[in-house]
Amino acid sequence: MKLTFYGGAGEIGGNKILLETQKARVFFDFGTPFTRNEKYYDGFDFLSPRDKLGMRDYFEFGMLPKIKGVYAKETLQDCDLKYEAPAFDAVFLTHIHQDHMGDVGDIDSGIPVYLGYGAKKLNDAYNTVNPYFKSEDNGNVIEFKTGDKIQIKDITVIPVHVDHSTPGAYGFIIKTLEGVIAYTGDFRFHGFKGNMTEDFMKAAKQYEAQTLICEGTRVQSKLEGLYKKNMTEADVESGLYEAMKASKGITYANFSFRNIDRVRSLYNAAVKAKKVLLASPGFFYALDNAGQLITGLPTLKNNKNMLVFKKDADISDDEKRILNYAKPYLANAVDYKWVKKNIGDVVMFASESEFSQLIDIKPNKGTFIYSMSEHYLDGEGFEAKKDCLQNWLEHFGLKFEQIHCSGHADATGVQKMLNGVNAKTVIPVHTEGATAFKDMCKSKVILPEKDGTITI
Ligand SMILES: [Zn+2]
Ligand SMILES: [Zn+2]
């Protein structure tokens, strides 16, 4: 059988792994690389690929692989790759991060896309909050649950849950006539549900996986030094609490609310610090949807520790422009005037696009908590953003604090996975430090190359 790495080889993210057996052709993940626009577009403020024209601009610069029989007909207008009927049996997605599913909206709807049940529900909720994002579901999504056995011609795919910074993340055990492959997706052991990653590791061992495709984001990362060693989600919660307690004014927290574990940590810390958590209707809509899938999440109803914040723009907007999902949340919302009066008792969650709220609130002291993934801010190419953030914080007298733990296992965690599965062959993906794997295990380590094929 053959494995071709159209993405995720020698890079963090953008995983697109094709498995071909005698009968089946199946993709595992179909993500967008973080660096896709780096070479031809990132330097321009007013230039981006013309999405309306489908693949044309992407193919010109080699930003998407030209694969026959995978893309939808309408994406290939006037492209040198001509449309062909679907030549693939399925796409299996590990989780709903863009670097794993970002390009799946472009594939032919005749190819089924397998996505975890909870992941699908959450993705639908996020798409409701941000309807301007391209929908990933072209009516071809099939949901699975952990432990299902999905037969695709001569292979059986068994999804097993793992812990990561978004709920509904899975690894796959893939049984073929020529042996068993285990693919980790993105994982960590140090979250609230690290035992789920243990479950995957044990299943891979139990099925005697001979080949392990393993992520290694933090195995040898330039950014590793920026994070406190061995920080767990529980440590993040206590860090958030300490920062809230010490804050001399407003506490302002910034991260992606797709990170539901972090939402829970922020809430728990706010309750302990006797502060009220304020956030947008979108935040609470996502939390309510996640609450139907995950036990132990806070609910907004009759909760004196959480309040909906109504932006000034929402007040002056006419009713039509207030999105349907937001309406029920705005009924008991508070505004910036309320925040001004209660500023020392408030923890405000805000995404980057909501920073303008600060202009209305006008804090002159407090703490800004940056609790975000390592892909942002500290990565190269974000200098301008870093400078602007610094200027906003100085303008409003806010102290910067970074409190974060990664969605990915550190080198010790990856080592644990390698030892636990003990596969004959290991293929590192989603990492810039693939060579480091050679010192971490006795297995044969094969380094994948971009667009390269490995026969196993
Ligand atoms: Zn990833
Ligand atoms: Zn991820």
C-alpha cells in the first residue's frame, strides 16, 4: 500500500494524507497549510487569491495540489486541471481545525466526508456565528463516533477519541489487508481529558499497528521556549485565577472560543475570583451547543456569574442586521456603561475583532490575558500585529499576561505515544522537527516529503 503526503510533511499543519490500497483510495485530513499565502500574497494588504474563481490562482502558484478526480466541478472553471468524476472513496477528518479540514469544502460532493458526531455539531454552531466562512459541508458529511468500524472497500477505519484543544478530536486505526496503520491526528495528554489520548494509544497497541503516523508539533519547535514546561489545562485555570485576582481594573481575555476547555477554565477561574464573565452572543451560542455534547460545561441560564455583552454596534443596528442566533441572547444583555460601573468585577472575553469595545469602555488600568495557540502572535510574520496589540494595551493601561498551554503534546508526550504504540515504522507529520523522532524510538523512522509517496 502507498501513503502520499500532499500536506503536513515537514510543516506544522495542512495535513492531507492519501492512503491507497489495492481497492481503496482514502484521504486522512484535508487541511489548509498555515503558510499557504506566505510566498505570493502575505506581503500585500489588498491582494488575495480570487476564491470566486475556484482553484485557478491556487494552482498557478502551487498552493494546492493538482489531483485528478478530487475537486468539485465548479472549482475547476478555466483551470488546466480538467474535471474528472470522483476517483476517491472517502475523506476522514480528525478534527475541525482549519489545518486539518480547511480545504474540504472544495472537494466533489460525490466523495463522502467522515467527521465526528460532536465535531460536526460544533462546526455547524461556529458556522452559524461566522456565516461568512465557507461551509465545509456540501451535503456529503457522514458522522461517526469513537469505536465505530467503518468499512471502505478493503480497509476498515476505526476512529478513537483523543484530547486536543478542540472537542471532538480523533485518531484513526486503519486496518488493511497489508497491516494496520495508526494515525494520531493532533493530540495531547495534559488536557482535562488526557485519558482519551491514552485510549487511542492503547487501541493502536491492541490492534498491533505496524505503522504509526504521529504528529510532532512541539518535538523541536522554535516556540517551545515560550511556554512554561509541563503546563496543564489545570495550571492554566489557576494562572487565570491569579491574574484575575491581581488585576487592578478590567480583566480582558483573548483566545479562540473554539477552545472549549479554555472557556471552561476561564469560567471556573472567574467564579473563584468572584467576578462576572462577559462575552458576545456568539460565545454563548457556541457554549450552549457544546454543552449539549460535553458534560460539565457552565450554562448561561440563571447563572449570576455570566452575562451577555451587547456591543454598541448592536444597539444602533436595525433589527434586521442582528442575526437570528443572537436575538435570544441579547434580551438580558449589558452594555459598556454597565461595564464601566462594574469594571473591577468584570472578566471580559473578546476576540480580536471585538477590541473596539475598549474604546467605549475606556479602561485605564487592568490586565489583558493572551491565552492563545502557538500558531499566532509568536510565529514569524506577526510582528506588525504584535506592535499594534502593544499600542492598544499601552493606550488603555492594560498589563499583558500570557497564560496558555498547548493543544499538542510536548516531546515527552510524543515519546509516550511512540513507546505506547511501539510500531515497527514511524512516520512523523505536522512537525518541523521530524528528524528528532530518530532519537526518540527504536522504530524505523521514515521522513515524509511534500507530495512524496511512501510504500509500506
Ligand atoms: Zn493541526
Ligand atoms: Zn488541531
